[in-house]
Amino acid sequence: MLKEECKEYFTKPLIVLKEKRSSIRFSNMDNSEVTKVSIDKCQLKDEKGNKCDYLLVKNERETFVELKGSNIRKAIKQLEESIIKVSPQVVTSEKSAFVVCTRSPINAAEISVMRRDFKSKFNASLIVTKSNKEFELK
């Protein structure tokens, strides 16, 4: 169950998530309500372990986001543990997970294997992207 004090609600066409040097933009062209949940600093603040930065929920579809420098493996662990702790339907509901990095030391073949594993474990699309890109929020 998501804590109400950790939620923010938006109906604007552009949602920007930013931390240090990493940022990502999500377009919300139909201006639907989007719930932004701060995972590491609020929802799971008192829990030990890895935690991602944010969860966005639009029309019950979950989008998990980790803003990172270059440690992609750690970012994926943070996303995995957050999905397990926060998602009401870890495997059954379709979701997305974004690793936003300032640089990527991992090659495309390794990332491809990580994407496939992530999809089979969590029914989630794993997107590893450079900072400052824009994606459509579905």
C-alpha cells in the first residue's frame, strides 16, 4: 500500500524527475492524472536494502525510475527490490523500469541480457538510457 504522504499528483503534459546530474522527462499528452511516489526518501525510507528513486503510476500502469551516475548493475538491483516491496502485482501487471545514467560502462549485449531477465522476473520493460531524454508515459 502506497503511503499518502509520499504521493504527489499531476495532470500536466510534462513530468520531470531530476537528481544530481541525472534527469528524465515523461510526456503525459492526454493530461491524465499521474501519481508520483518518492520511494527511497519516503515510501521505503525506513527499510534497509536497495531502493529506487521514484514510482510513477498512470492508469494503474507502474513506471519505476532510478536516476544514477554509471553503476547500472546497482541501479537494476534497486529497481528489482523496489518492485518486490511496492508493486501489488509483482509479476502479473505490466510495468516499466528506467535506469537513467550519465554514462554507461556496460556494453549493449550485457544490457540486452539484463532486459530479458528483468522481463521474465517482473513482466517489466527495462530501459537503460542516458540522462535528459524524454519518453511517453503510458
